[in-house]
Amino acid sequence: MLRQRILVVEDEPEIADVICAYLIGEGFDTEWQKDGASAIEAAARECPALLLLDVGLPDLTGFEVYRRIVRNGNVPTIFLTARAEEVDRIVGLEMGADDYIVKPFSPRELAARVRAVLRRNVPREDIADVDALRIHDIVIDLRAHVVTRAASGIDLTPAEFRILVALAEEPGRVFTRSQLLDKLDDDGSIFERSLDRHINNLRRKLEPDSAEPIYILTVFGVGYKMRK
């Protein structure tokens, strides 16, 4: 899977270092530019998957940088700012930006916002009209919410079903717990502290031997993945 490139435009090196390090750890590629002119040139060389754009740059405002970059096509954008005035948020969003986050913020919150914006900006024609997912002898009927293994039905809770689908949509990809929760885009019914319990219940129902799983695998020190 290609890593999505995030263009980080931030004039404070310490903040940029934290943002880039965390996003790289979450599976993204990053490029850092410290002023508006350099950001415009970088976006022209290669259009990023998403733009993290500080409003208060030393040469141009973030709003002006955004306006120039999107002349050549839409780029999903999150504005970063140390100011919390409502008028700034309104200006940025009315210009077409996708989100607006006020400093200080947690890197985890920022990564969650990035993934949410990227999900919302997937072109509809790129999303396959899939009725079922198949992982070896497991079949997941997405419309009927039915799971079978070797033609035998498996009774899953709604939370277990959603976790299984999230893993099966990208077999072989290793998800950290936070990445899996972000992909679930949960309504609050699944928490990081309860995710392991849901995984264990899934294995008990799904695996021939839950003590030696062959479908939902643990990558120690990282998270979980579905076998290819």
C-alpha cells in the first residue's frame, strides 16, 4: 500500500518535528516546509494527499497559501493556528478547508483528524461496490451482516463485526490500536482498553484454535493484522 504524503507547513521547527515524527509513526510520509513560498513550490512539484497549514506564517498568511495551492486543484487541508477566534475558523472553512485545529493539540488528535479528512475525500468512483469480503474460508457479507467460516455461520456482536470488517478490508496491514479505532470511526462503544477483549472474543468465535490464531494475528509491540 502506498504511504500517503502529508505536506506540513509550519514555521516553528519544534512543532513541525513533533507533527512529522508522529505522522510517520502512524504510517504517513511527510514533507516539512517552514514558509508559504516554499510550500507553494512543494505542492506544485507533487500534489500532497493532505495539507497541514499553519495560518501564521512569516511571509504569507496560511489563507493566501491555501488559495494559491488550490488553484491547481482541490487539496484536502487542515489549518493549524495558535488563535481561536471564531472569525479565523469561519474564514478558513468558507474558503474550502476541511478542518481547523487550534494549538496546542495532541499529536494523536491531529492524526485522527488527518485520517478523518482523508476518508471524507476519497472519490466515490474509487470506492468499489463490494457486497462481501473473503479471507480464505471466511466470508463476510457486508449487506446482510453475516459471517461464515467453511459455510458455517458465526454469530458476532455489532462491535466484533465492525472490527473484523476493518481488518479484512486491508489484509496484511498492521494496525496499531489507535489506527484501528480511528478506522472504525466509532460512536464511543469501543475503547482502546476494550479493544483487546473484542479481539479475543472474535478469535474465540472465528479461529479453529483461539490459542493459536491463523486469521487475526498479533504483531507484538505494534498491534493486529488480518492474514492475507
